[in-house]
Amino acid sequence: MDIEMLLKKLQDEVEYKAKCDTGEMIGIDDWGEEYVAEYYPTKWQSEIEELIAQSSNDPEKLQAILEQFTQGIESGSAQEFVSAQFVSELSRNIRRITLENAVMRDDIVEYVSNLPKKEIQRIFGKEIAQMKGFDQKNVHHCYDLLGHTLHTVEGISREGLSDDDFKKLRIAALFHDVGKPDVAQFNEKTGQQVFYGHAGRSMEIAGDILQELGYSQADIEEMQFYIGHHDDFISYKSQLAPWMKQHEFIRGITPETVAEKMLENEYDFESMGYSKDQIRYICYALAHNRSPEFQMQGKPVQIDVDMNEVHRKIQMASRYKDMPKHSLAQYEKLLMLCRADANAQAEVVMQNGKKVGSRAEKIENMNNIDSSSERAIEILESTLMSSRILGQVVEQSQEETFQEFYEDMYYEGYRSPISDLSFYKRFDDKSPEFIAEIRAKILQYAPKQYENIPEEYDLSSTNYDEEIFGEIFDRHLAEAVVDLDDISSAKTQRKTPLEQREGKLNALEKEARIMTEIEKLIAQREGEHSIGNE
């Protein structure tokens, strides 16, 4: 059924209803008797929805449907069956479908470049249209703002992405720089335009538009993550000049440095009351498990941060969530956008007659960050859990006791959750209730840390044997405590006990040993049970 036929049927129904209402519609029953027909409305919603679905890949036809329904309401032929709200929703859906169809074109650069500005505004909105002809006046860019955006969108390939992820990532690319005109400032000294804060402004603009187009809140937040963080790794370098190695805001590329940025994205440290310098210090200290020694212009940078307070605030902010805010898959998609963004910039970056960068270097940086991201996520998860637990200690223990605990754990250097938690044994004689709570926390977290866990060890199993795990836990707890002499020596020599004591089990070996002991103990218990039955 096409739109004209549907509207004709709606018109016929309007007339039929009018005759029923006035008693003019006479029917004949099975016995040949006349009766005044009663009106029963036809359900047209399914026909309308089917018509729209059939036209979903044809924006022009959808627009024609919208115009016909609008006219139908105005003339009265459709108002009984198609409400103004329905037409409003139809208009929104058509704008959304039209935008998505355009964004997912393989030839979006050529297609949009040949459109007049008025048509660009109709398809994408006035915010995108105003990017056409906007000169970025920056050595890193070789296109106007719309040209750069279109090349970034086209640079995101379908390969390795679901249809939904491909669509969302391309829409994010469309809006990633939309806030630049609002924040542009011209630096007279350098002769360049800068766009500080443009990612945040782009998030705001995109959020409003995407909400208006009817996207779910979860999808909007995911696309805003890509938009708001597409410049996260702009200061990362695969090769660092000597003066860069301790620079406060230039980073080399390792799993730890990538984890720093992930930590920064995990919590709103600014709302916790920390400055930009303090946030940089905090994320470095958490990711590397040591204090940074930053320098600016060859001089040490002094930054004061109470890490005990940081752990407490992280614990407060983490009480109702178990997992990091953003997954490895989301960071991998973010880096796809970062690569496409870099690939749409100048091939060679020249400043004052000197080469200061290139497109190839930026893409290499993103590839190296991508290679480090899986390990960075592991560091993030382990660091967050340790910090949350430390935050509990701050809340529930005396300050001087915590200070001793923190120094000991710092020099132990383990990342393993069980190894970190082993230090709670020191509080056993002071607060048995607290130890019981910590043990419960280990029972909560431990199953998430291992892939091959016996049924008796897995909390999700109905056969979970807490007694078996408790016995192994207590044995491991006693073994894991670091000798105080080793700690004292490490404090003096600024080395961790792991560096001091060659041949000792590292964290992963300890975990494997725990699992072996659990399996042996389970087998032993099963054997005893079997003998008892005989």
C-alpha cells in the first residue's frame, strides 16, 4: 500500500464514520432487515507503521509521507486516525533516519560536499551546517571544519563493528568537533586558533540533538563518551625527547600511562575538589603505585595531595558500582575515532619553519595506545579495587594504623587483589568484625579474578563451600604478610620487596598456588567423604 492509497482509505473511513454518527449508514442483516449501522473504527496503526518501515531507506519517500499526513490532518481526512503527536514523532523519526542514512554512506565526503548549505542544515541541523567554510586556522588541520569532520566520519570503517556500533561511532564522529565555533580563540602570538574545551561543548550540543531525535539515554551517553574523550591521548608520544620524560602533561605510551587517563575518566576528581595538577598527580600515583616526580622547564613541580583522602573519596564514589565506568570495547572504539580524527589532519605539521609533527606519527601513537589498552584496563580494575579497599581502611581505622598499613602495602608492590587484601590480617586483634567484613569482600571479589574456578569456590554456584575457601584463605593470609625487615629495607633503598627478594613467589604464582591448594583440599575432602560412606 502506498501513501496515496492509505490516505484514500482514511478519507473513506472519515465519511463512513460521519454517516454512522448521523444515522445515514443503513445496513442489511442476515434476515434482510434494515438497521442503522454502528461505527467501529479500523485499526490503521499497523498499516501506517508498515508503510514507514518499507520506506525507511528512502528519506525522500519518508518526507513525502510526512507531508501527506500533515496535509491530511489540516484537511480533516486523517485527523481522526493520525494525531498531531503522531505526525511530530514521525517527523522526528524521519530526521533521525535521514541523518543516519547520510552518516553511514561510504561516500559521505563527496555526497555532503556537493550539497548546498541549506540542504546540509535540513539533513544534519544548523550546528553542522555552520561548520561549512569555518577556517580552523591551525597548523594541524588541512580542511575547513566540516571537511575535517566528514573525512573523520568516512575514516571509520565497518570492519570489526556491528551495524549498531558502526552507526553510533560515525554519529559520534559527526559531532566530535561541533563545539569548536563556540569556543574558538585566536592566539596572536602563535597566529593560530585554539579550541580549549571544545570536546565538552561538543558533548553538550550532541546530547541535546540526539535526545531530540529520540535516541535512548544509554546510547546518548555512549556516543557522548566518544565525543568528549576523542582528544584524551593527544599528549601521548611513542618517542619522547629527553626533556619530555618527566614533563607533567606529556606522556610516553605504556599500559600504566594509558591507565592514568582511564582513571581520570573513571571519577570526576574535579568535583571532589582537586585541581588539574592534583588530578594529574593522583592518576599517576594510582596507576604507577608511586608518587610522580614531574618537572616543568627543568624544575621540579611541587604538588600536594593527601592520597589517604583520595582513597576515601574513591571509596565513597564507588559504593554502588562494581565495574569500571567504561569497558575495553568502548576504549577500542574510542581509539577508532581517534585514528580517524588523526588521519583527517595535516600530513605534515610545520611551525616556524620546523616540522613539529605528522599525520603518520599521530596514527602510530594511537596504534600503540590501542596495543596497551587491554593491559591498561587490567591495571585500572586492580587499582580501583585496591583504592576502594584502602578507602575503607581510612574510614574504619585509626589514621596512624592506616599510615603503617599503606606504607607496607606500597612497598609490597602487589597488584593481586588477594595479595593486597592480605594486609588486613594486621587488624585482626584490633577489630574482628572488620576482618570478617574484609573476608566477605574477598569472597565477593575473588571469583571475578579467576577464569577456571572449581564449583565449590564459585559464589554463583549452589555448591559453593565457604569452609574450604576459608581454610585456604586463612593459610594464604598468613603467608602473604611481608616481613617487617624487608619493608624497612625497602623504605631505605626505595625498592620494593619484590625487587629485593629474588626467587620469592610473585603475585600470579601465588594465585596459581592458591588454586592448586583449593583443588587438593577439595579432592582430600571428597576422599574422606567417600571413605566415610564405605
